[in-house]
Amino acid sequence: MEATCGYLRFIGFIVEKINTESRFATLPMVQFLDDMESEKPIRFTSKQLRLATNNFKTKLGSGGFGTVYKGVIGNNQVAMKVLNGISKERVEEQFMAEVSTMGRTHHFNLVRLYGFCFGSSLIKIFKYIILFLT
């Protein structure tokens, strides 16, 4: 619970920072709203994601709440986090909190939530970004 509260405080800080940035002041409101509408997370089926990942062939990593796989949707490379955990209730709670928060958060320093799957598996789909560390 403490980690979730900390995470939500962090997201709140980012949202506040986004709201005060001057780059939004240069966009006409209509264009801004159109951009936000087009960036809503897309709901995918498990079958679509199995096809996009070639049956979850390329594993990028794993952590406490799931495993991340590489995939392709249209012309976009994506990273898909398949959530799992001991408590299905806890995993669902985490999934709903993250999808609802990240689906509304847009910032150039944060990876964008591309979509999700809420079916037999809980999956979050993000834009795939390669980091070059020097």
C-alpha cells in the first residue's frame, strides 16, 4: 500500500509539472484535445498480442509483478508487460491503478502507455524505447 501511495504521489507531481509546462501554451485547445483523444490507450485481445509477440517469443526481462516481452503492432515496436503475482486481487488492483493513471499521463520523459489487455491475462503495452547508456 505504501508503494502505491508513493507511486501515486509521483504521478501527481508529474501531472502537475505537465500542467505548468509552456509547451502546451503554444497548442490551440482543439489540437491539444485531438492529440489527447488519439493517444488514448487501446484495448487489445490476448490473441492479438500473441500474434504481435510471435507467441511471446522475445523476453526483455522480468520483475516482481510480471515479465516483459517485445512485440510489433502495426509499424510500432512495443514492450508488453504480462502481469502476474501471488494474489490475483492484488495484481488486478495494480493493473487498474497503473492503466488509469498512465493512460492519462503524457510527458516527454515518460514512456507512453500504448494499450492494454484485460482478459485471461493482464497485459500493459508500452512504446518500446532503446536506451543507449554511455
